[in-house]
Amino acid sequence: MRCRAMEKTLGTGRSLMLQGLLYLKKNGLHEAQLHVLTNNKSALSLYESVGFAISKEEQRYRIHL
């Protein structure tokens, strides 16, 4: 999911995230996971504000050929 820059301060992403988590909970899920780049500070802040906590950090390696 991604919000346009002008929507970031309106709480659109937070609202959508909370609605999605509530839907999952009402439908019997007990855990949600997501992946985010560690340099995406606004996303990290959003996810932490709704209760997510870092459980694991991954390293990825690539080479352009």
C-alpha cells in the first residue's frame, strides 16, 4: 500500500491499516506480518504506531549483470 505525499499527514494510511487489521482479527487471524525497507522511516513509524514490532531484519544481496 502507498499513500500520496499529500495524504500522509491526513492519517489515510493509518486508517486503512487499522481497518485491515480489524478485518483480519474478525476473520480469525491471530497474527499479521509485513515487510518494509529499513530506510522507509515513515512506514516504520506508521507500523509501530499501530502495534507492529520488529521481529527480524533480513539482508538481501544482489548483483546487476
